[in-house]
Amino acid sequence: MEFSKHPFRVVLPYFLKIFWPLLVALIGAFVAYYVVDLRHELKLIKSGEAMQVRLATNSLQRDIEGIIPDLEYIAGSRTLQAYIASEDQWGRSRVVGELERFAQDMRRYDQIRWLDRNGREQLRIEYRGGRAKAVAEGALQDKSGRYYFRESIKLAPGEIYVSSLDLNVEQGVIEEPHRPIIRFATPTSDSRGKVNGVLVFNYLAERLIDNFARIKSSEVNHLALLNAEGFWLYNSQHKHEWSFMFGGEENFANRFAAEWSRMRESSQGQVESNEGLFSFNTIHVADYALRVGLPERYQQVHHDDEHHLVDKWFVVSHYPKEAIALLYNEHTGLYLLTFVLAFSVIATGGWYVALLNLDKDQIMNRLQLHARVMESATNGVVITDPELRIIDLNEAFSTITGYSRREIMGKEPSLLASGRHDKDFYKGMWDAIEHKG
């Protein structure tokens, strides 16, 4: 077929009749699939972010389990109680040995201390470099001005104080390198129930933060640990960590004020905003510190206590708006490219089919015209195939020759000289054909 001979304006109506329905169907299918696919991608991102927050939360929980039972065990130690009552050197030696063994076994307490009711350290065991060792009496410090002593000395026996996670301070100066610490404290008392001091555990949170940091953050999202006021205790970019210890005001609560407000309304969940996707979980430190984690030889039944809690943490994963915008752009670009290719295919195919339909209509028109001409012609007309067999004839031919359609169809024109009629018949027939056309 010579499609190029058809004028554009002739083909166009045929093309549009085919193309428009296909185009509408194509657009509808692409939009529907684009929306479904994009929602699926966002759902996967949300699921992945929530999973990362759960993993980070579980890591923190494992590290702080059993601290309060540890504290209760030592506070109830007869050896410690005997030393406090007598304060003799023999009693001191016994309790120092017990505390050193305990700290060595547990390997997670930076310091175990007993402070008298005036805030003066009377016992201090330090765990450094893999070894637990008592500090000499001459190196013991006055901690009466420290917040954790002022808070815990007010408590009744059996009550427990849990401090905020902050950096260790020695002699009024933040220790270098930084040592993140949580202090768990409970009052001790004499036989009459009168408070005579405070037992303090400095939980070494460095391992806790290191394990938290091992929860893999991608190049896209940012994992962070916040305190109750919204300051960064850890973030994957290490920006503005511990700023509250140095008088800084830069924190998550100020940077993402609206999101922070919504996060504080719930213990866990996800917040979507113009800043991106925030997945979070809340940890109440003492809830997990209460879980028994003592080695078997230290375990004992512990009673319910009243906990004076000043700390909770927020585990937050931030999937920024730029990453979400990039996801939209990548999907849009991919779908546009695919749409253009599909558009080209249906346009080309539609044009080809339009040409076929046009040719078909033109052929049918010619055949119909031919049929009308044959039927209305007064001349005798026959049509033969390449083997010269008659495949069609008009009524005029039957009238002139005397042959019916059934008699002559499929026969050769030589039938007309078959001897069925005499010479006068054929002479008259040809005269009629010549004169009538």
C-alpha cells in the first residue's frame, strides 16, 4: 500500500477516531498506576523508618535493663549497711571489695558511690580501662551542690531517683573526653529508718550511645536521640550534641517546633509535615531500668518503688522533605519517559491503522461503485479470474446471451462458442453487444 499518497487532512479523522480513546485510556492507566506505585513507595519508606526506630529503641532498652534492681541489691547489702553503721576501716575494706567485684562483674557502671547526708563521697568505685578500683579517701569529693544529690537526699528510703543523661562533671568541669552518664540514686537509712546518705550509680551511657549509633542510618534519613527538653543527645550528623551542657539553645524542639509539639502528644508514631517524615518512639528510662538484669547470683525479689523520674528520651528518625521530593521527581521522570514512549507507540500504531482503515473504506467504496455500475449497465459484462473462469456477470449479459448466472459462473468465456446455439444466434448476440455497447 502506498500510504504516502493519502493527504494528511483525509487521514486525520480516521486517526483521531482511533487515537483519542487510546490516549484517554493510556492517561488514566498511567495516572492510576503512578499514584498506586508512589503510595506503595511511601508506605515502604514509612514502614522502614518505623522499623529503624523500633530497632534503635530495642537497643537502648537492652542496655538499660536491670539497673534499678542492681541499685536495690547494693542498697540492701548487709556489708554496706554494716559499714555505714560503724564506719570502721575493717567494714570499709569489706564493702570496697564487694563493690569492686560487683562493678567488675557488671562492667557498665562508671562509678558506684555512697555519699553521706552532707553530700560528701565516702566510698567511690571507678570502672576504667576494664578494671574496677576504689578511689583513695583523699581523692573523694564534695557533691553536695550537684543536682542529683539535692534531689535524691529528699527522698524516703526505697524511693529511686533517675537523672537526665548528661556529661560527667569532675571538680566542677565537664570531663574530657566526654563521658555520658545517667545517675541512679536511692537514699540509705539506719535501723530506725532515718536517711543517712545516698547510694549513687553512674551508669556509663557511652556504650548505650555507641550501640544506638550502630543502628544503620542511610544517607537519606537522620537518626537522633533527644532528651525530654528536645536537646540532641545523639544525631547521625553529630551537630549540636549536648549543647545544653554548654549553655547552647540550638535543639530539635526549636528547629522543628510544630513537629516537636505533635510528637509530645503521643508516645510513638509518625508525623508528616513540610519538613518531611518524622518517626518517633518515647522511652521512659526507669521503666526499662526496672527490668531484672542481674546475674543469677545477684538476683533477688524487689518490691515496687515510687520513682522520681526526671528523664525520658525520644528516638527520632527524620526522613527530610528533600528526599521525599527527590522520590517524587524520580517517579515522575520515569513515568513521563514511559508515557512518552507509550504515546509514540500508540500514535504510530494509530496512524498506521488509520491508513489501513482509509484504504479499506476506499476499496469498499470502489467495489460498491463497481457493483452499481455493473447492475445498471445495458452492456453485457463478465468478470473472470486469472484462469479465465467467470466469477461475476450482470443481468444484461444473461439477457443478451440467454445464459443464467448459475449456468455460466465458473465457466470459461469459450462456452459462448460451445455449439449449444446456431450461428444465427451468435451473430445476433454479437450484433446486440456491438450495437448496445
